[in-house]
Amino acid sequence: MNKKYLNLDFEKRVVINADELEWIASPAKGVWRKQFERAAEESGRVTSIVRYDAGASFKPHAHPSGEEILVLEGVFSDENGDYPAGTYLRNPPGSLHAPFSKDGCVIFVKLDQFQSGDHKQAVLRPEEREWLPGNGNLMVMPLHNHLGEHTALVKWPKNERFHPHKHWGGEEIFVLDGLFEDEHGRYPRHSWLRSPHNSEHDPFSTEGSLIYVKVGHLLPSPIGS
């Protein structure tokens, strides 16, 4: 198996605590990353956390199959504007930009994962976010929906429990704050979880949590992890 592949068997459950990974240098000076899944050395499907040192930048580049970004810390920028922590961006297939950060930032990034026919561009800044009531005492902020794929932020108050459920098309979670839990384990801040198609769990949070959630996008893959 080619060593460039990382966690591409979507039939396997994966749990990674990013705080336990080392920062690895990217081709751009002052830009570092921690990768959760990867299809090639410097192209194709990637899910990662990326850190820009103050003044770091990338050369102009295109996104053949799109780019999704959630700014975690600092201010991320490109020629189109500045995006503070909490901003959610979608750059559609074929888009091009030259990103940088004046004072440094950390972002959660998903590359080359747009579905066919999904060309929606989005910039959702923190002040534009709308929280809606969810199941029980959960609060949900929808970020994107397309053909069965749904992306949102979810706030869990202390001692909140959802209900046992299955994930059609799989589920991906990145813990932004607090402690997320289920019957399989406890997942602190910066934990990344990927659960396969038709998997199930019974999630809850004893301490409260804020999570990024994407569902419906993980059908089985023939590529090994």
C-alpha cells in the first residue's frame, strides 16, 4: 500500500487527538499542519489542522474539488478579506486564492471533498451566525447542506444526552471546545472522530461541548488506510 494514504478506509472508525500529534512543516515557510486523513503528498483529499505563523503565506493556488475552512484561532486572510476565529468558509471547485495570516492563525481544513454539483461559495462570520434549537437542550448552527450531506456546529450544555442513532453516510466530528462523549470513549478539545456508514452511538456531554459535525459524506472506500 502506498504510504501517502492516511485513514482513507471509510469503513473503519478513527479517533485522533490532535494535541497528541506533532506539527509537520508544509512546503510554505511558516505554515504547519497536523493531518487526520490524506490521499496524496500535496494534492487530493485532506483533512487537517493548519497553523500559520505570523506573516506566513501560501502562493496562489487552485482547489480542483473545493476547500472548506473553519478558523479556530487568530485571523486567516486572503486577497478577498480577513476571517477571524469562528468564521466558516467554502471555496468551491476551481476557485483560487493566496492565503496568509498577518498575526498568525490556526484553521481546520478539508480539501477536495465537495460533492459533484456542489458549487456553493460561503463566508459565514461569527456575528452572522444563527443558533437554532436542536434536540433537547442542544443548540445547532447549520453551515451547509447538499444532497444528503449536512454540516453544522452543535453546542452541548452540561449533562446533555442525545439518543442512540445510526449514521447514514457516516459522521465526522471535530471537538472545538469542552468534552464530547459516547459509550466508546471521552473526546477532549481538538479530538477528531470519523464513524463509518451505518455506525451508531449514544452521545452525551457531562462537561458541555462545542463540536463541528458533518454527516452523510462517508460512503465506503476501496482505498486502505
